[in-house]
Amino acid sequence: MPSPGDEEFRKARHLIRERGSPAQLCVAVRGRIVVNESFGCRPDSLFFLFSASKPFVALLVHLLAERGQLALDDRVAAHWPEFAEGGKQDITIRQVLQHRSGLPVVRGFALDALMMTDWAASVRALEVASPSFPPGSVPAYHVLSYGFILGELVQRVAGAPVRDVLQAELLGPLGLRDSYLGLPAGQWRRHVPIGGRGPAELATQLMINRQAVRQAVIPAASVSSTAYDLARLYQALLAGGELDGVRVLRPETIRQATSPSSDGEVDRYLKLPVRWSEGFQLGGERAGHTRLGGGPGPMGALASRTTFGHNGSYVCLGWADPERGVAVAYLTACLVSRSAGARHMAAVSDAILSEFG
């Protein structure tokens, strides 16, 4: 059993300190927290998760399916009639979960980002949009549309705001007291500002550090949390949907959510082969990545093919490896290029995984 003093954990901490960003690292092994460390911030500082937020809303959809309130092969429009406009009448919930609905962006990424704090405008834009690819044909990463489609679906099926459903069904029962979809005004003092140096990174920094963005309900991006809370979520998933005697999901639901839906196909938006499931990115070799100029995924070259998790703009990362019984959350505030961020995240993940052989 590894401990915080072991060599590989020292290597991971060295990589994190070398980066120079406020950060938190939490590692759980077979149900026990073995590392929970903060770097340049408080243990209860709240990080913006970017796309590491996406599994939260995906799990809510799987929970509704588990309860029979919807079926994954239902048409989205069966629960949200206005969604059928623009040739989207046959898009299924499963296709959205798999990033295969053909709607990676709605009006283009820049315009989508500009209106992401306005729920009604984002939802209406989705209603009138037409797919960029034939629904079901190819994976194409749903940057912000993922959260608005699934979030609006949750609201219509559950009859309550998605933030309230998340709190009532997942965060509250699991005791994740430092996780919020949209940062409450009273918690603003705890937020960690994002920092970046290049032109693109500076533009993102200016956008994300706005209080209006941090407080907005953007299910694909705006969960604020600690590494401890995020690691505990993945602990619960490793344990078949149960944490500290409280069950929120059935084991078969988690197996469904983490089964491969894309394996070796090039994602048409990211331009990289990504192993997708129905709510998570998956570990294992990404076939063809050398030819496409990529490298190991953020969960590392050592991650097993059953590893599941989600990267958030190479700023934040949460994942679990069922074969090793390991759950990891690594949260930072450092915006860098995709290639530099991917290398760093993979290096930290591999430094942790190398301890387990």
C-alpha cells in the first residue's frame, strides 16, 4: 500500500511544485485516502473544473435512466419537443452522452462561450441549431452543448433545476460539501483564480475569472470543487455507486456509463483519437496518436483500458482505475497549451500509477 512518503508520490509532488500553480492532489487507494495535499492554496480552496465537470451531469442522466424516468435510447425531443427543430428530431440521449449527436458547438465556440452564462439563450440556440454531422455517425466532442442538452433534459424530466437535482441526488448524499454547480456568492472568497500566459490562455483567464462565469450554471464546465471531493466521487464510482454506506447508483449503471462507445475513432472536433464512454473519457492506448501528433491521454500511458475519468482543459483532472482500485483528483489553476498541459497531466498520472506496477 503506497503512502505519501513513497518515491512515486514524491515524484508527483515534485512535478506539481515545479509547475508553480496553486494546486490540490488527492489520491485514494482501495477506499482509503493516502494523499490529500494542497500546493499554494488552502485545502478548502475551490477550483473551476472546466470539462472535468461533465461526468456530474452525465451521472444524473444515468440515474434517471436507472429509475425508469427516461431511457437512454429515447429521442431527446420526446422529453423536450422544441429540440426537434433543425433536423434534430431523431437524436437520442445516448448519442449525446457519447458525443455523437452531431452538435459539438452551436454557433461556434466563441459565440457559445459568450452566451454560456445565459441558460435560456443557450437552450434556445440549441433548439434552432442543425447538426454539423449526421447524428450517430461520428464522435465530435460537445464542448458546452453537452451540459446544456443533458442539463435541460434533467430539468424537464426531474421537474427541478439541474443544480438542485445534482445537490439532492449526488452531492448531498455523498457528503461532497465543497462541490457546487455554479459557485454560490457566499463561497466566492474561496475560489482560485485561473492564470495563463499565452494569448489564448490570457483570453480564457479573463473570461473564466469573471464572477458571473464562476457563479453561472454551466453543466459542462462550471463545477467548483476540491480535489478531496472529486476523488471521493470517483471512490464512490469504484465502489459500485456507494460511499460511507450511502448508495447513489447501482453497479450496473456505472458499468453502462463507463463502457466504451468510441475506441480508435478520431474525434472530429478534437482531431485526436479519444476513447469515449457515455459520460467519461477512458484510459488505454489512443491508437494512431503518434501520427496525429498527440501522446498519452491525461490519465497517463500506464492507465488501464478500464480507467475512466475526465480532463478539464488540461487544468483539472479526475479519474479512477478499477484494476488498481485507485481514484485520483488533480486540480490546478494553470492554463497552458494543449500539448504542454497534456504532457504534464500524463506525467503526474504516470508518477502515481507507477507505484502500483
